[in-house]
Amino acid sequence: MTTEEFRAEWSSHLDSAASEEIRESRFVHVPANCPPWTASGIELALGEQVSIFATGRAWLASNSAAWQDSHFALWFRIGGKAPIFRASRGSRTFVVRQAGELEMANIFPTMWADESGAVAATAELFQRAAGGFDVLVIRWRRDAQAGLAQLARGSAHCARIAAGELAAVRQPPHPPSGWNYLWMVGESDVFSEVERGVIRCDVADEAAILQKPVSAPFDSDTHLGWSWKIDSLPATGEESSLSNHDYLSIAVEFDNGRDLTYFWSAALAPETSFHCPVSMWRGRETHLVVRSGNSDLGRWMKEKRNLWNDYAKAIGGPPPSRIVAVWLIAVSNFRHGRARCEYRDLELINAGGTRTLVTALSE
């Protein structure tokens, strides 16, 4: 959708559907090659409710096949301060917790350096990006749900988008109890607890990292156990290549800042290990293949790994002392596909059979 089409379609819909509920509506364009924050000119007041609708894409000027949509690459903050956040559905409704100007940023092709919105790149890196994003910001007079309900009437494209946002506002998605999304990747709707001890992952052209803090000793008797049912894989080839680096995994983070992530590969042989092909993660994350291929998809499979042995084989060097977190990772935004899986019975087991439950044992 072009800038002109986006603005014309939404302008017409706002005029006909919800004009009396809107305090202010404004369109903002965010060029992909600007480092990184763009002022919107929209001053938000403490306590007011705001909805955002976005479209657009950023890509590498030298390689248009490397791209990200607005739901992943476009971020927001208020008054130049944390928190930074994104609209993972392509839309988001929120209550303003700190007054200030709404700012917007493209993070592609780099990553965040801190939670206030500093980037881990120089301004020159952004000149590699092309494209941009268009954003509609709506400041509501009262409750956002009333205005969204009016926008959701009818069968127009904008009405369907508003209906989806209204549903999310009425029943907000929450991560499983005790888990949080890694701030630098952002909150999303990818993970949910569907029954006691069972976490479902449904990822489509997205990336999400769910983390649960733990504190467990790391020694030669430390094991990680879990069961998983992979219904579909996000990759079709070897995930060790950057262009095909889509995967579903369980990771363990250590007190030395490294993490070891176990995944089910589409094509790599079991026990294959490699450092992450994403340059900004290469010194931190190491991947190890547990299973491969499609033959056991759709079936619950039980795993148990000796973490000490796997760390020595895949990472090497002086071993860390403790495990500080367990992660669930879902990536499908390199090939822009979709994947689904479920996890249960996730636990750390130490010497003497001491168990640290990461998920409640399923019933």
C-alpha cells in the first residue's frame, strides 16, 4: 500500500465512522534511512488513550530481498524516554504513562543498545536502508474502545483492522505467568499458555524471545529436560545461513552472558552446532540441533540434554558458574513464513536429582 493509498483510505474511514470520538488524528511518515528517531509533532498528555495503525517496509538498498515490515522494524517512545515499544499487530492501543512528544524509529538493519532507544550503530549504517513507514496516530476523547468499535463497523479494509485491534484491547494478550519478552526484540502475541504447563507458540513473519529468570548451579550433572510438539517449522533450508535463519528453540542463558539454544532444524543434522549468523548475536548465542526434518512433526517428543557436555562441545572455554534464565525463541522474519509449536515439562535437573521447574508439569 502506498503512502497516498494508506492516507486516503484511513481518512475516508475516519470521516465516516468515528469523527465524534477522535480528539486528534495525524499521519506521520518515517523514512527508513534516518537515524533513528523521527519527531511526530504530536504531544501526548498523561492518561489519555491512543491508537496507532502502521504500514510500510524497510529494506537494504543493496538487497531488496532483505526487508522488514512495520510491525517489527517500526518502534515508538514518548518524550525521548523508556520504554520503547512496537506495534506487533501493525496496530497498538495504549494509555499514556508519561507526557511528551510521540517519537517513531526504524531499527532495521541494526538493534537497540539500551532500553531508552539508543542504537548499536552509527548514523552511516542507516544509509544502507531504503523504504519507510506510514503511521496513523489517533488520540481519543475518552475510552479507546468506543472509538475503535465505531471504526470496526462495516466490511472495509480499515474496519477489519480496527476490529482486530478492538479484540486485542478487550482481551489483551499476555505472556505465560512468570515469563517476559526480551525488551530489545519487543512484546508480541507469539507465546501463550493454553493450559496448565503448556506454552503455545504461533509465529508469523515475527521474532520473539520469551525469558524466565532462574537461578541454578551449572556443573557436570546439570541437565535440561522438556517435551515439545513442533507442528510446522519456519525454515526450509539450513538455518546456519543468515537468509534462512528462522527457527523455534529453547535456550539457556548463563552468568557469563552466553546462551546455548536447542532447536529442531529443517535440514541440518542432529548435533550440529554453530554460532549465530546474525553479527550482533554471534558472540552471545550458539545453536545446537536436537532434531531434524519433518518425520516427527505433530508429535510430542521428550528431550533430555546434559548442558555441561553440550556447552563444552558447542561453545567451549571456561565454563560459567550458574544458569540465570531460560528462553523460548521464535524467529520467522527472515523468510517471512509461519510456524507453530507447543512446549511442556520444561525443567533443569542438577546433581542428586534436584529439579528446578521452568514450567509447571502438565497434568
